[in-house]
Amino acid sequence: MSSPPPGPLTVAVRRSLEASRYLLIGIGVAMLTYVGGFLVVAALLFAVAIIGLPALPEAATLLRRAASAESRRAAARLGPGHRPATYPPLGGVELTERVRRTLTDRTTWRLALWLPLQTIFGMGLGYLAMILWPVALLVDGVALPAVGLVDRHRADEYGIEPPDRPGWALRWHPVLADLAAGWTMALLAPPPEAELTERIAHLTESRAGAVAAHGAELRRIERDLHDGAQARIVALSMRIGIAKQLLDRDPAAARARLDEAQDGAEAALAELRHVVRGIHPPVLTDRGLAGAVRALAADVAVPVTAELDGVEDGRRLPAAIEAAAYFVVAEALTNISKHSGATAARVRIDRPPGILRVTIGDDGRGGADERAGSGLVGIRRRVAALDGATRVSSPAGGPTDIEVELPCGS
């Protein structure tokens, strides 16, 4: 038997307690910013007078970390739709460049202003919440029972259910907490150009990864052609030349060389088909992404469950998106077969508006490391080249989950 849902008063008290906890933590943050403000000023004076300007980038980095933590706390308080502020790194290898960026970055000065303002505002709202608690207990503890008596008398008189009043003073704590969180988000929001800078940095990184991936792919194709098809075609040419020399004096030997040449030609064609499949698998053209993924799943030794509802409606995706999704699934399933020790795997492809989402998971041992040459770097680079996103979760002991989002038309 399920318990009845909490009443309005219980919900109001719970929300008031959560809001009060947020505001009380805000007092602690305000005390830290109060001390931090003095330390920053002292450190700057000390740095300029004794150490010099090299200490400035380190102080700015520490300030950004503190602001990021408070921004995450405020975003969690405000709920969905509010993203914590992120600050791009100062960048630069040369010390003089880092100092210059520290002094000219508007975010640095904005965060420096946040220190005294957080001290005043955080302490003010926190102490106000502490004062409101006895007021709330007095008002709602005395007034609510009196109003409840009137409500019950009226309900008995008219034969209706008495209303369940949640109280009045308890409502102020969530309001104050939301006000504090909203103020924090507004003050810590980076300037508009910071988002553009972060976007440019992301595109620069993804472009570098795409160039590296493209170069690696060209080297792979060249190696496959050189070691496979080219070597077979050279041997084919030699056999045909020998057959021409033997044709008049030893037709039987010439026929044997031509048979060998025919076998070599078929092997060369097979090698070329293998190279072509590495560029754009023909199965994608013939059967679409859903059919190609099912073919991959059928060739894996580990049982694979495929949920491909998002790509089985007959609509084709751009060729680059289909190829990227196919190679992501192929690489992930190969890793699962070779390294995971899994007993089951799953592939899911769905299409939220504007995106193709590919999720691959297994119940293996986990611990996948991109630095260990597991193929995850190649997946990330291939996806980043299309302005997509890759998320990997592989704790030690498993499971491993890879989620890829590729932008595409809805």
C-alpha cells in the first residue's frame, strides 16, 4: 500500500529547509570571498612588489575555479534550463602572453568584482534567512492554528472540506534562495565574446583533429594500396609478361602463368574492394544505416541488441553522417569483441530534433582509456570533424557506454 502524498505544509517546510541550506552555505561562501578578496589584493601587491607579474595568471586561474564551483551550485538550485558558467583557459605558452591576457580579459575583472559583491549579498541574504526562521515559526505556528479553527468551523457549517494552508512566512526562504542563485548566475555569466572564444577554440581543436584523422586515413589507404592491391597488380603484370614470352615455345606453361594472372587479378580486385569499404562501405549505399549496423552486429561474437527505430523510417541521412555513425559502431563493437570481456552489447540509434544519437554499451570490465590506443581517439576525432560530441563512460569494473551526437537535418 503506497503512502499518501505529502501535504502542502510538509512540502512548504521541505522547500524552506532546502532554500535555507542553500543560503547558509552562501554565508560560508561569502566569508570565503571576504577573506579571498583581501588575499587577492595582498597577493597582487606582493606579486608586483616582490615576485612580479608572473603570479597574476595563477591567481586568476584559482579565482576562475572558485567562481565555477559557485556557478554550478547556483545552476543546480535554479534547476533545468540553467547552465553553469564556463570560462575558457587563459591560454598562451609564453609567460608574457599569459600575463597580458590576464590583465586584458574582461572575465578576470568581472570575477574580481564578484568577490566583494558576493560577500555583501551572500551574507545579507543568509542572515535574513536566519532571521526569518523564528518569524516563520511564530507567524505560521500561531496564526495557522487560529486560521485552521476558522476554516474547520466554516467547513462544518457549509459541509465542505477545510483547506490545507501551507503557511505564509515559510514561502520567503525559497524566494530568497532563488534570488541569490539568480544574482550569482547573472554576475558570474561570462561576457558574450567569451562564448565565441570558446566556440572558436573548440572548432580549432576539432579542425586539428579532423586534419590529423584525414592524414591518418590517407596514410592507411596508401599503405593498403601499396602492400595489397599494388603488389598484386605488379605480380600480375610480371606473370602476363612471362606468359607472353612462353606463348610460342611452351603454350602449356604460358597457360599456367595466365591462370595465375587471373587468380592474381581476382585477389587484386578483392583488395581494392577492401580499400573502398574502408572509405565508404557499399553496404551503406545498398541497405542504409540500419541494415549496415545490423550486419555489423551479426558479425560480432558478443550478442548485440540493436534498437534502430530512429533510422528505419526510410529517410536517408547525409552520406558523411551515415558513414561516421557506421564507423563509430564498427570501431566500438570491435573494441567490445577484443578488449571488454563482455557477454552482451547493445546499440541504439535515435533521432531527436536536429541530431543523430548513437549509443553503444556493454557489460564488460570497463576501464577503457583513450590514451591506450583503444580506438576512442579515432571515434572522437571523426565525430568532432562533423561538429559532433562524444561522451565516454567506462569506470573500472564496467560497464562501458559510448554516446555520440551528430548534427543532422530533422
